[in-house]
Amino acid sequence: MKDGLLAKLLGDKATVFRAGYGRYFSRSLAAGLISTSVLGDGFLQPVGCQNPNTAGVCTGTGQVTPANAFRIGVDGTNAPVGAITPTLAIPVTPGVNAPYATLVASLDQNWRPARTDQIDFSIQRQLKGNMILEVGYVGTYAANLYQGIDFGNVPYMTKLGGQTFAQAYQNMYYALAAGKNPAPQPFLETALKGSSFCSGYSSCTAAVAATQSGQILTQSVTNLWSDLDTSWTAFGPALTSSTQCFYCYAYTSDGYSNYNAMVVTLQKRYSAGLTVNANFTWSHALGLISTNQAYTLDNAGNAFNLNSDYGPQFFDRRYSFNLLSSYQLPFGKGKRWGNNANPVLSRIISGWTISPILSAASGTPINFNTGSYQEQGQAFDGDLSAEAIPITGNSNLSHSPQFNVNATGTVAVGGNPANGGSGANFFSNPSAVFNNFRPFILGVDGRTGGAGTVYGQTRYNLDLGITKDTRFTERVGAQLFFQAFNVTNHMEFTDPSLSLQNPYYFGVLGPTNATQGQYNALTLGGAGASANYTRIIQIGLRVSF
């Protein structure tokens, strides 16, 4: 191709198109396939007597009170373990034909090995100056990933009196947050009708508001339902944690994720003393924040709708750039400048090589959480709190440390110098940011935000090598080298703790907040250390003969 527009774009035998596809399967760990199955009630899972009462019955959560709980030394010298028989019925059902169990694990009968489909496409173009430019796309789509699910999730979609529990919770939250008494909620009035729980109150809604306001205002949805679970008159206890098992956990392969990236690579082969290898990646990683198979008790945020957890992954670094280069300075004999210098000056100015290594990347998501880990009624093994919701958007958030921040009021004051803090914060005005977010509210919000909708600090590092080669004779020479790590000597903090239920340390950077420190700090003997340490300079001399 020698003529026309395509010839100018693609060159004459200077362009290569590449494409590929692959499918990969992950191993299924024996611990999940075998050990999990035998951890069901009656196998390797020991049976315990939860919340025994004076009648010698092993009950569940919220089933006993100080008036009827079994007390060793008062109601007898031995706990009523006689309720646990050495022979269990087949099939065994905790709380039905066997005692209440602490943990019952199971493996989904539809378990499948995780699979990953990968697609890539790139265009490589040879340019003038011994340079090669390549632009490509990489897409990774994973399915059947490990996903833990607990059967004890709150059935928030249950509808009574023309209203769901989620709608009742939403209305009560807004009323209590405004300092008002909530109006009677049809769901609560129907579900608790005739219950002793409502005795002495004008309505069942008033009873819930008076006794459960703390759970409602802190989005502790599971605790709220659990406290009411034994008082429902319309349908009886609904949580497995009330009557069967505190953790009713299942290993499933229902998780999924994807990764899409554009990759640009520029290589310059050695010429005119210069070599360059640089790459830039623009990517997005989304998924259900699934954990690996070796993890347990990691319940989905919403087992009834896994897609509500879909969002950025913890490793979702949107932009990254890396540069590795080497440049021989054009001074001395045979070079552009100083070619005719006297021998002494020529030895001084020639043989210098500069080799920088630069890396820079945007931050990863920060879990700016509501704080209860029960926002959608996930069972008592929820491991990811729903993200706080921005009220007017979050486009003005910083991605670098702010110094000399002297917070006022109740937000971020733990970082003030007067309280022993460093005055460093992720935000220049932490109170304004804190007040611009509200909690995730069941019945209003449908997505938990994944690993986070607020992204952390931009990261960068520069290392530099300077080498001086000198030839004294044909056989004798010396090399003097200087190596500097973290040339700019900059400090990088770990990303801050962000929680609506922890305003005292909101956004605080530095050792006053126990969760903060140096980002990937170098420690003696540490592996995988990053460049976040004070500048280190090494000087060496090598003589050859």
C-alpha cells in the first residue's frame, strides 16, 4: 500500500492488526466442595445449645428474656444439653427436628467452576525514529465467581396492608430523622396487630418508633427486623437466625465481573542515544465485589438482587502511566557537542547516561460507607457496607492530601493539631463533604455503590539512575553510578477512613487515625514494597580492567 489516505495512515508494511480470544476456567477448591458440604448440621459442624431457657429448650435469637433464660447456678448446675441428642434425624433441619445451630454451611447444587472470557484487539504502527506505537483493547468477562449468600436476609419486599417493609422503613426513617413522630405504617400495623409488643402505645408504629429508633436511624435493618421477628402476628418469625441457625451460609457461583481497558504503548528502540518504553492504561473494573473461594461468611449486600452490589471493584484504577527510559547525553567524543574537546575535558563530559523510571496512577475506590453493614437487611455476616449517597454530586472532591486543615464542629476534629493530629486531611473542607452525603436508605436506593464511588489519592513515583562511563585505556575503565529512589522525597498516605458513623476521623490522614499510615511503606525485610519511603541515594564505583 503506497498511495492514498490509507497508505499515509497505515504505511507500507508498517502496520499490524492483532486479535485474540480465550476462555479460562478457575479451579474449584476442595475446601469449598468437600469441607463446606460436611459443615452442615450433623456432620463436622458441632451442635450447640443456643439461648437455652428454663424449660430446657435450645431456642434462637431473641427467644429468651432475663425472666426465662437458663442461669447456671440458679436454675441448675448444668446447662440443658439434654436437648441435644447424639442421633439426628435424616434429613436434619435445625430448629425443627434438631436444635438451633450457630453455623450451617452448604454448597449450592448448581455450583460451577468460575470462567473468564478474554478478548483483545490491537493496532501496531511503526513510526519514524525507530518507534513503534500500539493501541489496543482488552476485555475480560468473568462469570460463575464465588459468591457467599446467607439465608437469613431480611425479606424487605414482604407486603402487607398495601405496603412493603422497605416502604415502611423509609417513611419511619425520614420522620425520625426530622424529629417527628412517624404516621402509622400499614405494614407494621398489619404485621404486629394484636401483638403484646404494641401494648401501651397508640399504634404499633409508635411502639416500633419508641423502641427501635436507634436501629432505624443507623440503618441497622437486620437488627430492627430481628427485634420484631418474634412479635409478628401476621406470619410469624421470618429470619432463619431467629429459629434455625445464626449463620445459614451457602457457597454459590453466582458472582460476575468485567474489566475493560484501552492500552497505549510506545516503544523507541535505541537510536541517537535514546530508548523509551512507555504505556498508558485507561480502564474500568466492575463487578459484585466477590471474594475468593477461601473466604467464608461474606454475605452479599442483597441476596435477593445481587445486581444491587454491582459497581467498581476495589482494584478499579482508572488511569495509569509508566515510563522507562535511558538517554546517553550528547556530550564528548563522537557526540553532537564537545567532539573536539581536549582529552581531559572529553573524559569529564562524555559517557553520561540518565535513566528515569516514572509511574503515576489515579486512586482506587474508597469505601465511604453508611456504616451499619445491614443497610439492605443482609444477615449478620455482611462484609460490605453500602456507600453513602451524594446529595449534590461529588465532582469537587480532592484526590491529593490537603494540609493545615483545622476542622471545626464534630467532623474530622480528630486530625487537628490540638488533638495530636497532623492537620492533614483528604478534603480541604471535610465538614462540607460530610454534610453533602446521606446514608443509603432501604426503599429509596437501589445500588450499594460497589467498592466505592469516591476515589482515593493519585499515586506517583520517580526513580532516577545516573551513570558515568569512562575509558582510561583500551583495557581499563571505570563506571560511576548514582541511583535515587523516590527522587521527589514525597510522602504518600494511605487512603482515609470514610464513614458517616465515624465523623471524628472523617478524611483524616496520618498516624492519629489508627487506620492511617504510609501507603505501601517500605519495612525491613518487607516484600512487595512500593516507593513510599524517604529518598534513598546510592553511589557506586565499578572498575574494569
